[in-house]
Amino acid sequence: EERVVQSDWTAVCGNRWFQLDSVEQKRRLVKKKVMVCRLLNGTMQLQYQGHDLKWKELPERPVRMRAVEPEKAAKSKPAWRPKADHPWR
């Protein structure tokens, strides 16, 4: 089955989460399709363009980091205002 690699280097297939190894990051697989193969002996295999990938299965769904709320982002850096003698004034 074809699955898309998420930005956290995971792929999902049938309620199973597969984390790609850090060695595979050089292939730049984020948002690319990988093949998840279930072999006859019950083992799983992940492939990209015919190459086997190194991975491990995660026990549960990974926790996603929240994005910074817009209010907090605005408070961290004050708005830019031109000086009194600036040509815009």
C-alpha cells in the first residue's frame, strides 16, 4: 500500500505507526509516497523507489506539537513603528 511520509517522519498503515530512522532523512522523504509491504510471514517492510528503508514501529500515535498562538507571537516582538522624523510620518 502507498502511504505518505508526514513531516515528523512517520507513515501510517492500518492503525500502525512507522517512524523512519534518522539515516533516511538524507533521502528527503517528507510528503513523498512510500510503499508499506506486508509479507506472507507477517513482517512489514517500507520501501521507497525499490530501496528498503530503516524504520521502527511506534507503540501509539505520536504527539503533535502545537503551533504558537498568534496572540503569544505578537506579544513576544513589539510592532515596528517608524521614528518621528521618518518620511512616512
